[in-house]
Amino acid sequence: MTDFILHHYPNSPFSEKVRVTFGIKQLAWKSVEIPNIMPKPDLMPLTGGYRKTPVLQIGADIYCDTQLMMLEIEKHAPEKPLLPVGQEGEARAIAMWIDRNIFWAAVGVVMGAIGDKLPEAFAKDRSEFSGRSFDAARLKAAAPAAREQTYAHLLFAEEMLRDGRPFLLGAVPSLADCALYNPVWFLQVRMGQGDSPSPLDRLPGIVEWSKKMKAFGSGKPTPMTGPEALDVARAATPAATKVDDKDPSGLKAGQKISVTPDDTGKVPVTGALVGLTGDRVSIKRSDERVGEVVVHFPRAGFILAAA
Ligand SMILES: N[C@@H](CCC(=O)N[C@@H](CS)C(=O)NCC(=O)O)C(=O)O
């Protein structure tokens, strides 16, 4: 049985996307709680600089970005499939639309409501993370526009549910539902305490759907410490990967490359290219605390360059 180790923190909405996946599939997993701001001293030896949350570890294989984590969980735990046969692309495309559009609009709504109550260290960290000053007054002023954008995008999902189907792509939950649960859960846990309206106030179909998602729970987590997770990596050997030597990037097996997110947390991770396909890139790197690990990223949303 594969040991899934999720590096995450309770308030992280992208982590909730993965936790609900564990819930749907009723999986056991190890839970490593990481800080919600830098520094993350027990995570960096694994990722080589990638700082976003969550990160999925399976032995000495480290998966960055939930796009890829979901596929990997699906591969190791195929029961209760989340990629509906014949609609795999649709599920992934809907998830990407949600991750890239609805999530950030929902963050604008939440930060507009609570941004002035967050610690200075959080504001400083998120300014560095996003490349834009985390200014509570600006966020408050922009909140009505963020609310309208969140509503306008969520309305597409509301429309999908309008014919009475239980989940976005039909009778059973898919990757698209897990992705939508990320911003909806974030709005539900962070809004509603004050008097700022939530876009969900006008979206009854999504609110009903979210109750079904919540009922899935989070599977069976067991706590693990950061140093214990590093020991797991050190004792394991990374899985085999292949480089497509006809990849149009021209990158070749063994070459030193960097991989950098194209949106936020733009910290390059460097290593030797050991895996390259149309939708993922894998680099081998080593660190004195973990030995050799392979870090995997999706191609969509990541920039590859010769280092
Ligand atoms: N595209 C990434 C987005 C992850 C993301 O932006 N996560 C937020 C937390 S939910 C984050 O990393 N915030 C900064 C941090 O945790 O240090 C994914 O799908 O995993």
C-alpha cells in the first residue's frame, strides 16, 4: 500500500482539494503540518525551493501542484475514479479554470474581509509570494469587484448543477468537484462571521452541493512530523521516469534545468532532468537531509529552462 504523505496546514484551501479527495476515496494518509509562511525548514530539503502548499510525498518522490497530485493519487488509488472515462480532459480543464480564476477571486473576497486582522508577518510573506503588496486597505477597496468576479465564475458551476445532477460532471464526484470545493470551502470557513456578504449567498445550488462534498470528510490521516517525513524520503528510492527525447523544448535527459511556477511563489527549483512527458517534468536533486529525491511538476503553469 502506497503511503501518501501530505505536507499542508489546516487553513489551506488547495490542501482541502486534496483532503476531500482522500475523503472520497476513503484513503489513509500521513499528515505533516507545515508553516503557512516562509521559512519551511523541513519542506525545502524535499522540494528544493518550491514553497507552495500543499506538497505530496510518496517515498522519495515529491509532487508539486495539486494538478499533478490528483493524478498521482488516482494512479495509486484508482477506486472511486475521479477522472470520468471519456471526460478526463473536461475534468482537468474545469479544475484548471477553477484553480486559476475562481480561487484568486475568492482570495480577494476573503482578504478584503479579514486582511486587516492578519499578522504583519503574513502580509509580508504574501507580498513576496504574489509579487504584489499585501495592503489591507487596497484589498478592502477591491473586495466588491472580487465578489462580483467570484460570483460570475461560480455561476457557471451553478448552471452545471441546475439540471439536478448531484455533481459537476454527473452522478459521482470527479476531479472538477474536488477543485471547486477549494474556493467554496475557503469562502465558507472564512466568511460569514462578519457582515460582509459572500458570493455564495446567491448560489443555492453550490451550497447544497457543498454539503455533499463536506460529508466525504478527509479520509484517515495520521500525524507525522517533518523530520520523520525526511527520514521516509532518505530510506526510499525514487520511482523510474522517462524523458521523451523528441520533446519540442529540446531538453535532454540528465541536463541541468530549472522549473519555476509562472504565477506565484516563483522560486526556481533546479536539478537533473529525469522525466519529461507532455504533461509533467521530473528533476532529480539531492540534499544532505534526504539524499536523492525526484521532484515532479505539471507542465501547465510551469516554466522550464536550461540551468
Ligand atoms: N497551483 C498550486 C497553488 C497552491 C497555492 O497557491 N497554495 C497556497 C495555499 S492554499 C499557497 O501556497 N500559499 C502560500 C504558502 O502556503 O506558503 C496548486 O495547485 O497546488
